[in-house]
Amino acid sequence: MAQPPMVLGLTLCEEVVADPESGHVSILRVFNRLPVMTFPSVAPRFCVYAALTDAEGVLPLDLVVRTGDSFLEEVHRVPTPVRFLGRLIVVHYTLRLRACPIPEPGDYTFTLEHAGDWLAHRSLEVVLAEEEDP
Amino acid sequence: MTGGFSSANSVLVEFDDRDIAPSPPVPLSDSQLRWILSHHLFTDSDRLASRPDLDRLCALAAEQAAASEHTGDLRGLMTAVGNHAVLLQAQGDLDGPLGLLARREAVSRQADDEWELARTFALQAAVRTARGDLDEAVRLREEAERIHRRRDDVEALVRALLHRGALLADRLGQPRAAIPLLEEAMRLVEQRRLVHLRHASRQALERARGLLAG
């Protein structure tokens, strides 16, 4: 079986901006709490970013969102096959989420998986937007 | 993949979930469940009650507790034992959890871990509430509050005040005793800008005031 990549961090942010000329990648407005207007709903658009390395070939990675008090309830799974061009190459993995269901306020985990192995997690607290200060 | 660039030593790959057919949920494997059971403490037995795999989860939690004890992993032990208790409660067992939580309390004290001790009190209070031992539940919530005050853990304190206030107002018919607690919770929410707790705090206080007004 192919070796899974090393994940150098998994980040939730509002936007990832790439400059093809310089090769720079900017991760903008990182957050760990998301205000949502109503429940159930679809999350406002945001990005999952991870730097991946130390793998070769095309690997089927899934980004999986779970919730519930126990994190046992899967609410969204996005298959994202990634091609690795060499072990020393860093892949700037960016997934824009626009269709992620948010059934209720509470804690969510975002997990990058490969063939059932969990590579990295990130948690997110979803709150009712009217609770936030204007 | 929707776009990207490559340079000498890096590649950008971009995806958009609107362009990808979502995959159906995949059941968690035993090893994934073991990881969850020893790293993440469940707190809501009602939420778990409808799961068809409670027997399997209980067995795995017990296995994880034994494994953590064997390796001296006190944190993993506390989490697995706590989860086993919550899972038993979800199955309607209100005796088994008390023994497990007494063990969790002892391990929390052994580890000198006040945060986990306060969480144990909260789990014990939930079981006592389900058993109808409401005075004991109130006492346990108060114990948790003391720890949160000592640690200056304001968010946890607000949650504990809300729990004790709800017990007093809704279950014991003592809204007059609950109101000062809920007012303190509301004050802390505003002072510390705990905006995510504002709605629940306001709702609990208004409810208690309504009960008092008759």
C-alpha cells in the first residue's frame, strides 16, 4: 500500500491565496469558531488548508467532517485525490467548502484521511451567529 | 481538482466540494473508535441512546481503559472510563456508571488533575440527575464550580452555574435560589465576552424569573 503523506498542519481559514509567480501561498484569517445564522444549514464558504509531503503517486485523500457530542456522526465526506510528484515536494492542499452541512451548533472535527488512516485533525466550534457581537 | 500551480519544490492543488460528488459516510473502524474513546470524553448520554452499536462501544471503551491502565496512561484511562460510564447510561444503566465514575474520580485525584476531577463531578451529576438524586446532583455541580473558580476557568464556571441553576429552577422548584447563579453566569458572559454562551445564559435566567413570577 502507498505510504500516506506527512501532514504539516491542518488549518481552517477564510481564504487561501496563491501567487503563481513567486510560489507563495497565503493563508488568510484562520479561525476555530464559526458563527452560523440558522440550524440546520450549510456552512458559509471557507477553506481547509494543509501542507503535505513525503509521499509519491496519486493518493486518495478524504476530508471528513464529524460532529455530535461524541464525534461519531459523519456529516460530510469529500474525496480529494492528490498527485505527489516526489517525496520532497510540498503539496499545498486547499479544499474550498461550500456545501458542508451544519446540522446544529457544537463541536465539529475536520479529519484528513487516507485509506482509513487519520492523518490530521482540526476542531471547530460552531455557534449561533446572533450570539456573536455585531 | 480545480486548479493550482507548481514551483521547483511545491505544488498547489485546489478542490471545491461543490464540484465533487460527496461520498457516503464510512463506518468507523475499531481502531478509530478506540482512538476516539481514549481521546475525547463523551458527555451526552441522551444523544448516544439511539445508537445501535452501544454494546460494541462499551466493549471497546472497557478494552481501552484496560490498555491505558496497563501502559500507565492516566489521561487515556480517565477518558475511556468516563466514556464507558456515559455509554452505560445511554443504555439505561444508572448503577454501573456510578462505580466507573468513582474510579474516574480516584484516578483524577491520583493524577492531581483538577480539570478532569471537575469533569468527573459533572458526569456524576448527570447520572445523579437521571436517578432523581437531585440534592446530590446539586452538590456535585457545586464542587465543580469551586474547582472552576479556583482555576479561574470562567467558561467552565458559566456552564456549571447554568447546570446548577437549571437543576434548582426546573427540577427542584427553587427558582429563587437559581436566579443569583444565573445572574452571575450572565454577568460573567458579558464581562468576559463569552458571546457563544449568551443565548443559553439569557434563556436560563429568563426561564427562572418566569418560574418565580408564576
